[in-house]
Amino acid sequence: MTEKAWNERERANLLRAISHDLRTPLSGIMGTSEMLMDMTDKEDRRQELLQGIYQDADWLKSLVENILSLTRLQDGKIVIQKEMEAIEEVIGCAVAHVERSFPEREIQVEIPEEFRLVPMDAKLIEQVITNLLDNAVKHTRPQEAITVSASYTEDELLVSVRDEGEGIAEADVSNLFKIFYTSKTRSVDVKRGIGLGLTICETVVNAHGGTIRVSDHLPHGTVFTFTLPA
């Protein structure tokens, strides 16, 4: 084994170990803060503090899940288990998760009238949509719209997440899907990640035989679109 391969393996093992150790306490923090919110009057000023605790713990938990997913995908330990699924249900689960974490945000959903079942690993595709929605929330203000939509061609399912936020700098476009890449031109109030969400989106979509791309949403904003063979 080369030194580079050994270093990559050790890094993956370290990330995996840290992630496993963080999952349980983060789940406990989220559960306790949610319970305290239910026990506290909605007008109580402590509600905002509890909501902040829940959101930050949920953000960290999503980060942990992304790290675990990426290391498993890179190790070939995640097998894509496709079943015939309705994209409406998968989108609904992803939207519910994001709106639970960010209750001040309302995500618009556009579903085609045509109902079709598509072969996919629903859990992994839900994670793709959740990551794209999380990314949109990071780069938009509460009054700026976020929309997730689905449509069909003859042989493909297309899912898009578009926003009316700050858009993507031209210098960032070619690097967006690279591991650990984070934009150098983000607004100062954007919560930074470690550059795993979009990498996982691309890895999962490619493993399904699909593609993912990013484009401008005119007059301002961003559109991420991925396809799955239908």
C-alpha cells in the first residue's frame, strides 16, 4: 500500500470513528431540546434559545451523517438498493426534515400530475434532496423562495432545487462537487460546512446512473438539477 493510500484510509477511519461517537450525544441533545420546547410556552423567550440549540445540533448531526455516508460510499460499503418508489414521497420526507430544522422557512413543492414509480434507493435520494435544500437555506434569506420540483421525460426523472439567493461565483462552479471544497466568496453570515454535502449528492446520483448539474436561476439564485433513469 502506498503512503498516500494509507493516509487516505487512516483519514477515513478517523472520520468514521469521530462520527460514530458524535451521533448518540447529538441525538440526545436534539431530543431533549425538542421535549423542552414542547414544555415551554410559545411566547417564552427561552423558546428561541431552545430552537437554536435544536437547529445547531441537527446541523451537526447532518454533518455527521454526511461524513459516514461518504466514507461508506468511498469504501464500497454502501450498496445501492433500488426499489420502485414515488418521488413525491421522497421529496415530502426531505422537505419535512428541513422545515422541522428551519420552521421559519417555507419550501415550495411542484409535483407533476403524472404518477410514476422510479427505481431508486429512497433513503439515499432523500439525503441528496435534503443536502440540496440545506444548501439552498444556507444561501438565502428567509424572504427568498426555495422550490423543489420534479418532472419526467420519456426515460428520465428530473428533480430540481432552485432558490433566489446569492447565486454561485463563477470561480466556484467547477469546484462545487469536490470533496472538502467550500466557497471563498460566501456572505459573512453563511453557516460554513466542510464541503461534503454536494460531493455526496454527486456520488449517490452517479451511483444510480444519473447526472447532477448546477446553473443560474435568473434573475438571481441557483438551480441544482439531478436526473435518474426512469
